[in-house]
Amino acid sequence: MTSSSCSSSNGTSSSSSSSGSGGSPPSSCAGFPGWHEWKGWSKAPPIFCVPDTPDDLPAPITWEPCDPLADMSTGCEQMQVNWVGEDEGVPVTPAATVAPDGSGGAVVQFIRNALSHDPPYRVALLADVDGPVRSAFLQRLASYPDWALSQPSDGVGLRQGRSVLALLGGIDDFPEAIIGQSADAWEPVVLQEFDPSGGHGIATSRDYFVTTTSGAIGAGRYDGTMPWQMISNAGSQLLDPTPWGETIFWRDSNASTIGRVISWSATTGVAPFISFGNDTTQAVYGFNTDGTHHAWVHFKDKPETCGYNPDTCPYATADIMAAPFTSDPSALSPKRLRSWPSNRLLPRPVSVGCGYVAYGYSPGHTLIVRIEDGVSWELPSTNCTPPNFAGDWCFEQVFGITCDHVYVRGGIGVSAKITRAAIAALGPGTPPD
């Protein structure tokens, strides 16, 4: 990624508010009565819109029983598609985040697709999982086809009451803005812009918005006391930022011989958090935290003479690990929960919440583990059978986990929806091995 210029607004938009400069009336959003153009970024074309009032927000989320093919007669629900969807059957972008709201409920961040609507659109929503939509940010799709509205795919776009998205203005060397808001705010503001940009992975905590290009980690404070800056470019591939509060964690790996967790805070700087030094027989993947527990998968017993390959040079042992939250690596106190049921490395963080760890490690295989005792469950895979999953009903990627539900992508192929399975409906579980 190259960036010839970048600037930060530290929580205020880089141009006037969406009500227009000098208090002038906002421009209406053509084709969407009750919405007006968002003017939070001067470089964005006039295709992004926000509602005029709370009465103009989309209807609340509703749930319906899962298809019988899910093989869960009770405790399984799917988000109801109560909007004009997409002719190709992709009503929801296959990325979402579900996180606690701090009051005993949960909030979901996701993008609805409506390409068969007239006019076509996509809309990013923040909504209570069992209540109203809190805010909406819409992209009209009839023009400017190179522009995109993007959210993190790793379940880190909504954390600790903060939400982040990205606006991308092209294919190669394009302008990009990282936009964000609190979960209670009406519309997003520009946090950081890059022009040109090659695209960034993004994440958030209560205190920081975080970016990665795989070659560098950057961060800025929401309160403006630290404008966005690169905090590390040391290592191999710097991926999967999982910030929490004042501490930012990420994975430094090369998918061959290195896999470790690095941390940063304003007081400590960059430091190894889980690392094995020069020992290439061990690696850590999938690290995440919910502020109460850390969780990850510890791979070990790979031959020193070769780089990782799941078929020819695998790690012989892999264990799911957890520890009470700490930002001090010397205070980390991990315990083994159970074995990891695959010799494949994790391309994204595990989900952690309310004393559980969850991950979809292959189509039809979604594992849930209780941290207290290592008891585990797998969601049903009766109608999801390899090698050809076409037409199969599969539970897949985990979007978040609460005390009551695990939220996953579930369904048939591209038409899969946000699905939730009640933990109480999963039975007694399997003791740890």
C-alpha cells in the first residue's frame, strides 16, 4: 500500500455535517424519501445517505425459525429478509459482528443488499438483535460503481460501543475513508482518510480505531489525543487486529514458520504477547479477547526442517487455549480447553463472549467451547456434506457469541443468512479430551 497523503479528523467529519454547510437544508437522497445525502467526506460522491429522522429508519430486525435442513427442531432462528433483496440471492453481505450492548442485550453490525430494489442499494445497519435499528448508512448503487461500502469480516467492526466501516473509491490507488461512530450515534464521521490507498483492514475498541495493510498497523484515539499514526511495521504479515480498551493486539505470521501475538499500548509500546522466540515448531493463531478472557489456538510439534503445510508438514498437536484478560504478557495464565479439531491454521480470530469460544473451522463445522470446563458442542452438519457443498445447508462463520446464542452464517450457499442458535438447545455437550 502506498499513501502519498493522509489526514485525520479525530472524530469530526472532514467537511460539514450532513445538514449542509452553514445550516443549509440537506440534499434529498434521490429515490429514497425520508433520507438525505451524507456530506461527511468531501471526496465521496453523492451516493451515501442517512435517514432524516428515527421514523425513517428501516423496520426492526425480526427472526423466523430455521429451515428444517438446519436439523435443529428448536433453538435455531434466522434473520428474516423483510426487504426487497437481491436477485442472485445474497440478502446479507457475508460479514457481520454481534457484540454486547453493555446493558444485557446485544447489537449487530451488518450490511443488507438490495440489488433488485428500484433503485438498488446497500445499507449498513447498527441494530439491537431483538429490537429497533439504531442507525443506517445507505449507498445508492445506480451510479459510481467503483465505490464500495465495506465492513470488517473478522468480527471486530463493533466492539465496546464503537463501530467502524470503510468507504473505498476505486480498484487501484483509490481514496479511502475510515468512518465510525458510537453505537448510539445517528451517523458516522470520518476518522481517517487515505489518498491514494490500497485498502485497509479495520477494527475498533472503546479507545482506538485500528488499521492494517498486512505490512503495518496504524491506530488513532477517538478522543483526538493521538491522531492516527503507524504504530508498527516490524514483522512478517501483521493481521487480525483485536484491540480492547487501551491495548491493541495483532497476529504476526508468515503461514510457514512464524505465528505469534504482538501487543501495543501507549505506555508499553510494541511488545511480544504470546511468542516462542526462534522456535518454529510452535505457533499461535486465532487470538481474540472480550475483555474478560483471551482465547487462541496453540499449534505445536511441527518439524523444524520444513515450513507449515497441512498435508506434508503439519503441526502434530493443536489445542484451544484461554486465559483471564490481561495486557501484561508476564501475567498471562493460559489453560488448555480441548484439542483443536483441524490441522488447518485459522485465517481469522475466534469469537469470545460470556465464557465461550466459538469458531467455524470448515463448512458445516461450527465449534463452541465453554471456557469454564472445556465442554464443547458442534452445530449440526447433517445436511452439509463434503466434498461438494452446492445446495447444502451449512453453519459456517461465527459472527459473535452471547450468553444465550451463538450467531453464525447459516443457509445454502450465497443465500445464507445471519442465524442464531440457542446455547441451551444444544444439549449437555462433549467433555474435553
